[in-house]
Amino acid sequence: MDLYAAFPDRVLAIGNGAVSATALADVECLAAADGESFAGTWDGLYRLGDDPERVLDGHVTAVARGPEAWWAGTEPSAVYRSVDGDDWDRLPELTTLDSADSWSFPPRPDTHHVRWLEPDPTREGRWYVAVEAGALLRTDDDGATWRDRVPEARRDTHELATHPDAPGRLYCAAGDGYAESRDGGDTWTFPQAGLDERYCWSVAIDPADPDVRIMSAARSAMQAHRQGVSSVYRKQGDADWERLDALPHGEGCYRAVVRAVDDGTFVVCSNRGVYRSDDTGDSWEELVAGADLPDTPPAGLAVQV
């Protein structure tokens, strides 16, 4: 297993007890699959390697690998698709949707961007696109057409997770709280009992059990991104959320990025370190000490198995 952890000024490759850094300015997002890794920045999407290669111009804010292609999202909100990671085609316009007039990113209210891209592992051609802030969109035909947000969906989705053993199930970590759907985003529930911090950032699901969720959260955007006061929580089945106190939390800890690796195995990255659990979060091993990381919120975390 190789890990890639992105911070605003670098991407770290973590493997076999060693950490190497690639300098890259203004990193926003990160993805790795099929032996390749890509980082999105303010001036484009880069294929990572000894000499990072820019493959897409623009302010790239999201990148993901689907069953057949790579997808990338930008600011202003647009989506691109590439089979080989070299040639990118822009998909039909998002901003013609009815809700687009209300989309706005609070720190830069005159614009908005694609924050997250999630392929549905159980339905060919279906993708979910989170616009920050304003909408969670869906396509059922690989981006040929878009379905606008539904009234009860969260407006500020930061990350969305799916599960191959749970068709139609969505797990939404949003600035306006946590939410789940069991019908592909048509309707939603809001299981938040025990979640003391509800500005939700990153969520991952146990590959072995769609009822085990691990998520990072803070009380506000200010605490998550600037003050550094946040925690990581776990929810198992219908039980309440519980804070995982074995991980760094509270003052000095920016919101973490969480990824599922294998059955029962999760990785968490924050400015306070990179940690791995092989028992669904009961205990954690430090892979990289916080002293060896930038004291800033991580921009992304990717796993190459």
C-alpha cells in the first residue's frame, strides 16, 4: 500500500516507512488509481511523477477515477472527463441548472466550484457532483445530462461516499451537517446524534461493512480550516456517533482527511500526523509524525493498493 498526502505546497508519497515530497504550488485535491496519481491546483491538473506534468489547465478543485475514466472538476463549476488522463473533454454545462443562480462559495462569493466527484459503484454511468456551495448533482448517463439538487439535500457537500455492497446508499459530509440516502439521493435522513461538531469534512466507509462510517468534523469552517479545532468520529450501525479520542483532536488539529483502505482498515491525515487503523478505528498506529508535516490543513489523501 502506498499513500499520497497532499498539502497546499507539496504532495507526500508515503510507503515502506519512507516519505518523499514533490513540491507543487496551491494544491487543492488528489486522487490515485491504476498506478497513476493526479493533483489539482489553482493553475491546472498535474500527473504526478519525478517531474509533474500539467494535463489540464484551469483551477482544478476535484479529481476522481471512475470505472472507465478520470473526472476532474473546476472553479467556476465545470466537469471534465478523460479516458487516458492526457486528453480532457468538457462535459455539458452545469450552470444551466435552475439552482445555479444560488451557488456561491462564501470566501469568494462571486464564484463556486466542484468540491467532490463520486462514481456510483453499483450503477453504470451514474456520478454525483458536489458544488461548493449550493448543490449535490447527479448524472445517470456519464455526464450527458444533469439532475439538479433535491430540496432536502445538503447544500454544502464536502465529500460523498458510496459502497459497492449497498446500492443507492450515499454518505454525505457537509458543512451544513451529516446526511445519508438509500435511494441515490432522492430522499435523505440526518443521523447526527452524538456528533458534537457538525461542520463535516471527510467521510469513509468500511469496505467490509456499509454501516461503519468514520468522519472528520469541526464546529465551524473557521475552526476546521483556520483555528484548528476538530475531531474524528465513528458511527457503527444505528449507534450514536462517538469521538475517536485515540486520534489527535481539539486545539491545534485542523480537520482531517479520512480514507478506507481495506476491510476494517482506515487511514487518517491531519497536520498532527498520518494514522492507520486495522480494527475499524479501535486503535491507531502513527505512520508519519505531525512534526514531519506542514502545519496546515491537508488538501487530500489517496491510497494506491
